[in-house]
Amino acid sequence: DAGITQSPRHKVTETGTPVTLRCHQTENHRYMYWYRQDPGHGLRLIHYSYGVKDTDKGEVSDGYSVSRSKTEDFLLTLESATSSQTSVYFCAISEPTGPNTEAFFGQGTRLTVV
Amino acid sequence: AQSVSQHNHHVILSEAASLELGCNYSYGGTVNLFWYVQYPGQHLQLLLKYFSGDPLVKGIKGFEAEFIKSKFSFNLRKPSVQWSDTAEYFCAVNNNAGNMLTFGGGTRLMVKP
């Protein structure tokens, strides 16, 4: 398995509180992604990063922010959590240079907003 | 923007039955295509991928997929499923720049022993 660690693995939080999820990689891949997985929607891209301090929005970025101050860490922050952000969050990494491009996924973080 | 459609949301099969899961994408340029599998409680794992060359791609565990460019399709097949194939399957596409992997909604497969 690729060296991707997500923390925490499970979290329950209250509406309106800030939450930060961490993704740590040991593969030195340039690209890192945050997805959320919801039944019937597959995985939807929240934000991604293509290098230190280089980030961009995905299709469901509202209510989320990210930061990447080091190659190995990509943080996802919910500034003020809402019940609609209850989901399973997956971090992924890739190094898109040629035919071996594929994304590797972390174990996921199950977030419940009550 | 690229998008991916998986037409079957739930599939139930008996062991030894043949499997075909549909995947269609919309993107006008060159794409890379993937099938991922997620076993219950686990993260996504790559089953197979297509970048170029032979449009019939073979992956792990006896799975294969065929890229039909004229139909914008990348259907997943397996001649004889096993109970251990029970999982959720996701088709995904990215463009040649490789910076945004777009997923379909997933197909949940249940194989009855």
C-alpha cells in the first residue's frame, strides 16, 4: 500500500465547530486530493494540490479550505461544520508523469456532524 | 468539464455468473481511464487502467475492461464472479494532464454464494 495516512479516522463534531482533517504521505508525490464519498454520488473532488502552496478547487469546494505547507501534508478544514458535511473523506495522491499515472487512496476519515 | 456515468447502481449476481458494469464518460480530449474497487470498510484500490494502446485491458483478479472510443465507454467485465467480488466499483477518468480524477457514482455489486 502507498504510504498515505489520514487522521483522524473517525470524528464526531457539533454543527458550527471547525474541523481539520490531515493527510500525510511518504511517497513524495506532487498531487494530493481530497474527496468526499456519499451514497449515490461516488467520490467528488473537494480540493486538490499540485505542489507546496499550490491548490485549486474541485467540484464541491464550498465550505472547505485546504492548505499545503509541506509536500507530505495536505490539510482539509471545515471552517464551520454543517450536517451536510457528514461524509467519508478520502485523501489521494498521484504523480502524473506518463503511463503509470494513477491515484492512491488513504483509508478514509468518517466524519459525523451532529 | 469531464463527467462519468455508471448506469447500474446495484447489481446482484450468483456465483459463476458473468459480470458487465457500464461506464460512459464525456470529455472531448485524450483521457486516461480507471476502474477502482472498494471492498466493505476499505479504501479504494486500482483494478485496472487504460492510457493508450490495446483497448482491451486486463487487470487483477480476472477483471478486464474495453475502451470503445466511439462510444465513450469503458465497461468492466468478468466472466465468472465469486462471492469475494462483493464490493463497490468505481469508474474514473482524468485528462492527459492527470490533475483531476473524476469518478462515476459507483456500482454496488453483491454476489450470492
